[in-house]
Amino acid sequence: MRIDVIDNGGQWTHREWRVLKNLGVESEIRPNTVSPQELDNLDGLVLSGGAPSIVSELEKLGNISDMMDRHSFPFLGICVGAQFIALKFGGKVGPGSTPEYGGTRISFHDTGGIFNGIPGAITAWENHNDEIKELSGDFVLAGSSDTCMVQAFYHRTKPYYGVQFHPEVRNTEFGEQIFNNFIEVCKK
């Protein structure tokens, strides 16, 4: 089992890698400019959060689009990674009306996909200015907060998952469960 982490410049990229390692998964942090062919041996990929504003600095996310076009293994987008997945499939991303930093209460409307076993509400750690404003019909909205409509989602037919919050941060309740569920999806 191998799930790598694509580094988009986020402050917690190493924490995402560490959570995977602690859960017994072989993992490596890769730059977002890595050639998609170099990822052929993976079982899954985590798209990290990052410093770029996806609204004005999309080019700083390197080859992620090509990675998704080439591979059918599962993808978990966190923060900017989730925003990228939404944009790639016709969603809309823009500046949040309320930038979120620190603990936020997330309500789950749907616990399908990697959100199986997550209770109806959790406290999650946030760190973002931009947010997903609209998902395409390809996705199921799984969770929201009072100030951010799209906190968690998954694709209806493909193994693509996204969270605006940071499940890798210890302050996020059930964050490790979300990673465990993603690992289980990657085993299939």
C-alpha cells in the first residue's frame, strides 16, 4: 500500500505524510511539479493544502490536473487540493466571506465515501481564505459549516474526495478516521 502526498506549499503537508506513516502506509511527499508518470505505482494520492490563492495563482498547483487525467486511483484533496478538484469538474471557488482559522463546527449531511462513521457534527481545524462556492452535479455535498457551505464532498462515481478543513491536524475530531477510510478506499 502506497499513498503519496503532493506538496502544494501547505504548512501541514508533513503532518499529512506523518498521519499516513503512523497508519502503516508507505508514503512520500512529492512536489506538485512531479511528472504524472512517476506516480504510476501508487494506490492513492493526497493533494495537500497550500499557500496559493487558487483564484489568482492556479499555475502554482503544477501538474495536478495531468495527474488526475492520467490516474484512476483515489484522490483526497485537502483545503487548496479540494478547491482544485472542485474547479477541475466545473465548480466555483472564490474568496470566503469569512476567512476561517482555528476550530470550526462542521455538520455532516451525508456520511458516504470516506465520511463513513463520522458523526453528524465535529470540530475541525481550518486555515483558508478561499473556499468552494459551488460544486458541479458530479459531487455530493457531505459537510458544511455556518460560514462555509462546502466543507466536505465526494464524487458520485469516481474515487475523488475533498475537505476544506484539515483532518491531519490533531485538533480535528475524527481526522484520523477520515484518513483510515481513505486508506480503505485505496485498498480496493
